[in-house]
Amino acid sequence: MYKYFLVIGCVFWMNVIKAQELRARVTVITTRVSNNINKNTFQTLQSSLNNFLNNRKWTSETYAVNERIECNFLLNLESTDEINVYSASLTIQSARPIFNTNYISPIINFKDDNIYFKYQEFQQLDFNENRVAGNDGLTSNLTAIFAYYAYMIIGIDAASFSSHGGDPYFQKVQNIVNNAPDGRNISGWKSFDGIRNRYWLVTNITDTRYGAIHDIYYAYYRSAMDIFYQDEKAARAEMMNVLNLLDQFNSDNPNTMVLQFFFQGKATEWIKIFSKASPPDKATALEMLTRLDITNAGKYKEELK
């Protein structure tokens, strides 16, 4: 697999060990859950979700152990009026190693507030990507959501190493959305559930009108970040090109979810990249960053002044 060579260098194929794609850490937070519920239930849930993500083979690709994608899932639960039913937020983070360095670059940092599911202790966490929806949508909704983000993580990671490398996995994400569970209080899977949800994220990524976002991911990581170790000046020039691509993307497709999704978690990295730029480049970067990433505009103005 291409990433094995990029990160590790040339090795003999006989030394490649088959492994699952993710090195995921799931943490279940229960501070908002009623004290009347046995907390052992949530320790079991946390263990089951970790096993679900880490022990499942999500793709047909061969991953070496040290190629597994580092990712974190923070599930913050809240009790509901129904027995064994919970609402929650889910924070998803993943990172990507930068070639020939010890630096791990954030690639996803997103919070999904539309989590609603049913769970009983020792319940088996099943998932069939070709048959997501079922009679009990509340029970299948949790695994559908985690599978959605597992494939999204794998897809974006692959897209950062190879042009449009994530396309097969984004199609799996789309398939999950098309067959998503349905039921009372289940949301995030439909276009009418809001403007920033699971439906719109994968729609933005798979719609050919927004195809430039794939070029942006590849350019940011492979063409810019991966060459910083050998030519900082050239890498910074490539990163300026990425900003121009992002600016053009925003002009052509204003207010898309995927643009916001791209920027989340990257503010500190942008600042480090352009803090040593020439005054004209720094000024240009500052102007575009404050306009494109409004959430962190104050931080850019303070650090890149």
C-alpha cells in the first residue's frame, strides 16, 4: 500500500503484517447520565465500541500494524425519558503522520450532536453495510454512526496520500446514508435534518460539483506538508496554493459543510506554517484565513499580525 512506503520507506513485502485499518480509542463519558443507571453498562459499551472499530476489517487493503490510522471517539452520553435510550454528542478526531518527521497532523476534528440510540449491557454491536436499516432503528443507529465515521476517516486519510484515493470508502459512507436507520428522534441522516450533518458531509464529498475538495486534501498533505522536512520554502509556496484553491472553492460553492469540516482543528497548524512566511505572504494568508475560517479569525489576527 502506498502509505506504507511514504511513512516507513522501502521494506520487504514479506515483513508486512496484515492488520485492521484503525487504531481507535473510544471514551464514553457519563457525567450527564442519571445515577440510577448501573455505570458498568457504559464500561461494557466503551469496550464493545473499541472492539467494534479496532477488530473489524473495514477494507480489503493490507495495512501494516504501524500504518493503522490514529483516531479518537469521545461519546458524551445523556439520559432520556426512555429506558436504555440515550442521546449523545460524538467528537471524532483522526491524525496523519507527516513524511520523515515525528509530527502527526490533525486531519479530522468534528463534533456530531445528532446521536440517539438504544443500548442494553452486553448487547452485540452488529453492522452490515448492505443492510443498515432494521426494524429497531434505535438499536442499529449507534453502529451505523460509528461505521459512517470509520469509513470517513479511512477515506480522507487515503485521499491525503493519493489523488481521489478515498473515493471507494466515500461510496461506502454514501451507502450507509442511503440505508440509514429511521425512527423517532433519529436525525442527521437526511437533508432536512439540518445544514451540517452526516448527510450533507458525504454529499459534499461525493458530489462531482465539489470535486476540487479532493485535490485540496491531496495538495495540503502530500504536496505541502510531506515536503516541509526537505524544503520549507517550497512547502509554504504549495500551502499558499492550497489557500488559493480553498478560496476558489468557497467562491464557487459558498457555505458548504465540507469546507468547514476541512478547517476544523487546523488553525494552529496554519499559524505555524505562515508565521515564518515573508510579510507579503503572511498578509495574504491572514486575509484569506480570516475570511475562510471565521471561527478562528481572532486567533489568526493575533498570531499572524
